[in-house]
Amino acid sequence: MFTGLVEEIGRIARIERRGPSARITIATHLGPLTLGESVAVDGVCLTVDQIVASGFEADASVETLARSTLGARAAGHRVHLERATPLGGRMGGHIVGGHVDGPGRVTEVRPLGEAWRLELYLERELAPYVAAKGSIALDGVSLTLNGVDDRPDGVLVDLVLVPHTVGSTKLGSLRPGDTVNVEVDVLARYVARQLAVGSVAHPHPAGDKHHDGRAQSPQSPWKSSGAGDEERDERILRKLREGGFA
């Protein structure tokens, strides 16, 4: 787990393509690092597989390369780095898993006093997971959403980069057309999932009647009390299996 507070701006020293995956060498002064620990690289959780004099090496899967900006980066590109937060450590940002949900495209950057206003376009599939005053991570940096503007093909979000963020990250160098890694708030993911599963359950509405006319109280969608409920439960289980739950 990470908090979205950048510890250092490192650099991609080398990318070795290995079929659909890649071996990435990160140059950094972070340390001491240990084998097997997690480091967020521009918001992507990577596992330290080998420690070298200048930093560390990690493997990036085909999913990581396809979903994040790492697949399009080259040697020399600067990256945000954050080590995993230890149990009991300070939660200075918000809960960041290092699992990128998709790309965000910068549409506008303009000064706002000593700060910068950043406008970002997100694909439509991410729209349900963003809300004004909610949290979001851009290239691994924890930020607060100021506004959300739904569009037919996507959603525009605006954020403010305070002077400290501009000075300690590379977000201040973003320009219209640039792409960043986006991770939505993990709580939004689970709420959306719960609503999706709940919509399949069709729980008994309040006020339904038993066959003898007595009022029937609402039931949990997970409780089976008859053939109809068993069919409903099977639909729920099938939906869960389709979502990757065993």
C-alpha cells in the first residue's frame, strides 16, 4: 500500500523488452532497498527483483505495460518513486494501491496564483469512480478532485497543484496532450462493485405480501428461502465468477 506522497524523482535507466513484458532498471537514491519489496513507479506498483549499484530492477507484465504509461516510456524518462507504507506509518495522502485504472489526458494547464490548475480528460469507464472532493492519484501523486464535468464520451476533472506539489513532483511540467497514470480511490471501486452485484440480486421490496396477505419484510440478497431465491443466488454467484471471484 502507498499513500501518494512522492519520495523521490528517479529515472528509467534501461528498458529491456522481453516479448510482451519488459525488464525495467530504475536509477534512484532510495534506500536501503530490499529484494521483494514494492516500489510505486509513476504510480505503478513494481517488485524489486534485483538491487544494482544505481538503483533496482523490476519486471513489468504485459498488463502493466498496456494499462500504464510505462509501456511508452524510454530510457531517461523521469519517474515518481514511493516505497510501500509500513504498517502504522503516517497516512499523509490517501490509500493508493499502485494499480493503474487507465490513462488521463491533460487538456489544460494554467496558473492560479502561486498554484496551477490542471484539467484532465478521463475515459467514460472511469466516470463512476470520480467525485468532487474525492481522491485520485496521478502518476502516483495523491490529489483532491475539485470538480467533475460529465461528458457524453468521458469526464473532465479539474485539480489544483499547490506550490509544494509543483516543486516536489514533475506534475508542474505537464502540458496539454500529455498522458498520466490514473488510479481512482479504492473505496469508489468497492462501492461500484457492491452496487453492480446488488443490482443482480433483486431483493424483495418492502411492502411485498406473503401468499396469506401478511406483510413481507425485506430480505438480504444473500439469504435463500425458496426456489426463486436459489435461482437468484445462482445468478449472483455467476456474476461473481465472471468478475474473477472463485
